Amino acid sequence: MTNEGGVALTLSALSKRYGTTAALDNVSLEIAPGECIALVGESGSGKTTLLRTINRLVDPDKGSVLLDGSDVRGLNVFDLRRSIGYVPQDGGLMPHWRIARNAGLVPWLKGRSDHHQRAIASLTAVGLDPDIMAGRWPHELSGGQRQRVAIARALATSPSCMLLDEPFGALDAITRSELQETFLRIRDESAFTSVLVTHDLREAFLLADRIAVMRAGNIEQIAEKDELRSAPATEYVAKLLKHLEMSAV
């Protein structure tokens, strides 16, 4: 797949209903190559549903998702998911696999003979010493270490796109800060396109190039943090920003 238009991801007029609830209501979004977009908003605002339309964990009722110009519905779903890095909140590690095998899962599924070498390289990239960690089991690691392995697994095939669904939400403050710094460093080194779901507006300001504020299946505003602060588009966005300012006092 090639990208001739300077857009890595195009989400066009996406709608998704669960019964009478509109999880997505005609949502459109364009993401540039190498850009990080944060999706923020309350629980039930549609953040995770929007994220999962990209790797087809959710298929929209209407609309389309283009990855590097190709409609994801025309791609083999397994190949698609193996080409996109994905980090869920709980890490999703295989409990019966050692850490190196977990980290090398995707290149192994893709039939790469260098899957172990890629696992070792990605563990190193996220700040885990393979000599110490590679042979351990997931239950022997801390929550922060397990999330580092989940990020390493997502990185192991050098994806052009990474999806992160509340990847740091369940961690203590110190571990969360360390992993945020790791993510910023890896982004700088690898320049992949990324979509980050978070409840934390402060985290969005730290990690993302632009922030999309979602509410009731819609994007209320998408902007860089300075614009968001200086010109909130709706009362809801202004309320979120006020809450952020009060919590920082």
C-alpha cells in the first residue's frame, strides 16, 4: 500500500449503533503519517469504538476507513491486524508463553524466520533487558513491565500504524509517567502513525499532536493543544479544560 496524498488514515462518515445507542454518529477524521491523535472523552463517548474500526475489531454500519489509501474492508482481516500495532489496556499477553515469545507473536504469525530477533530488539526498545526478561512468564512481571511487553509486541514488525486503547490507565502514577516517556521516545525514533484512547486530557496534551474530544458518538473538536486551550469550540470542551486546570492546582 502506498500513500500518495499525505494522509495515513482516513475515517469517513463512520456510524455505528448498538441497539438504540449511537456509538458513532457520522464521524470523520484524517490523520497524517507519523501523527499521534488522542481520542478523549467520557466513558461511552465512542473513543474505543472509533479506534477499533481501524483494525476491524468493529465494523461500522456506515462509512469507510482507509489505511494508506486502501479500504480496510477490502483487506484480509488477519493480515490487516498483523500489520497494525495494537496495545489494549490489559496488555493481552499470553499467560502460558514466556516474554520473548509474547513479544515475537506477530512476526511469528506472519511466518518471519527472525521473529525471536525482532522480539529481543523490541524488548530492548521499550527498556526491558532481554537477558533478564526474555525467559520470564507474564505473571512474574509488574503491571508496568507487562505493558512494556505489550508495546514491544506491537513494535516487533515495525508497523506504520499503532493503536493504543488506554494503555497506561491501570498503572500507578510513577509507572505511568515512565511509560509515557518511553512512548514519546519510541515515537521520535520510529515515526509511526498512532491513535491513542485516553480519559486523561493531561496525558493527551503530553503525548499527542492533536486531540479529538468526543461526546455521544461525535467529535466535538479536534485541534492542537494550544488551539484547544485558547479557543474551545463547545461548552463541553471548555468544561473539560476547566476541570483540567482545577485538577492541576
